[in-house]
Amino acid sequence: GRVSQIFLYPVKSGRGWDLQEAECTRLGLRHGSIRDRQWMIVNEKNEWISARKERTLVLVTSTLDPDGTLCMDAPGMPTLRVPVGMTEGKVVNTSVWGLEGEGLDCGDEAADWCSTYLKKPNCRLYYCADHLRKRQLDLYDGYNDEAKPGEEVGFQDYGPYLLISEASLDNLNAKLEQPVGSRNFRANIMVSGSSPHAVGTSEPTSWCLGLLHMQ
């Protein structure tokens, strides 16, 4: 197969970037100074907020300003500018699907912006800094013995990468009245030239993307 599309989502559950190239790292895709799902919004209970429940999150767009800050925009909201590459600030405990890690709080201005847009009190915006503790995948029961000690992830759901194939999407759309696109699944990498559902079958499957080996 071949890579046909690349997507990176700076803000978890926000709108993604359609890229021509990206760096593959152990924590997921990186484009310049931005990693995939490097920011995450949480509610007043410190629970991450997903577009599965708050659909307006998918309308949150982000761009990288030439001065090195991330600009977040949403309907009816002024632009929020947040620093990239934070190394200092309040360290907070985070949890996604029961796996705990750490993040940096992006401050009160970002919190007010998120709370106003989502119409939820006391939201916070967290940043997944490179030096902080990440979520350990081998502690997730659903992986059994597939995840090895040392394999870790930031704010993504279950792993640093999500792949989808064109064949699987075409197979699904053949059964739907209203076709869906690859963005509905929020994958990082779209692969062409494979059979339907070759990605994510019950049998072990290996993928080589250049020098990157995935299993």
C-alpha cells in the first residue's frame, strides 16, 4: 500500500490539518513544532471533553502563526493564542480512557475561552509537553500483551497513530445512504492499495511506511 493522505490534529477533537508530509515519532506525527493531539480540553471535573459528546469541538480550527504561537479559532469567538513548546507552568494529572499522564495547564485566558465557547464552566486547556509523564500503553487492559513496557502515548486515545485504508472506507460507503469521508474517523494516515479492513484485523498485520515499521 501507499500513503494517500496525512492528517494531524493539534487540538484533540478539533479540526485537523491536511498535510503533504510529517515526521513520524514514537509519540505520533509531528509537523514542525506541533505534535498530534498536543492540546486537550477538560471539564470542571478534569475529564477530557470529546467531540463524541461535544460536537462543536470539531469546529475549533488551529493555525501556526509565524511568531511560533498556535492560533485557535471557533465560530463566534476571538482568536486564542497559546504558546508552543511550553516547558514551564502548572503540571496537572490527566486521564484518557483510564490511562493517566501529565500535562501543562495553559492558563486562565485559555480556560475562559474554552469555557465560553463550550458553554461549560471551569474548562481548562492542557498541553502535552515533551518532558512530562506520558500514558503507558502496557497498563491498558484492552491490549493484553500487545503493548510492551515503555510504549507510551500523549493525549491520543489508544495509540500514537491511527490508520485507515481507502478500501475499507469504500467498502463502508457502499453500504451507506450518506457517504462519509476519512475525516469522520479522525485517522492520521490514509493508505491506498490494500484490501478492505486489512488495517486492524484480528490477525497480526505489519505496515512499513518508509523506514517506519508498525504492527
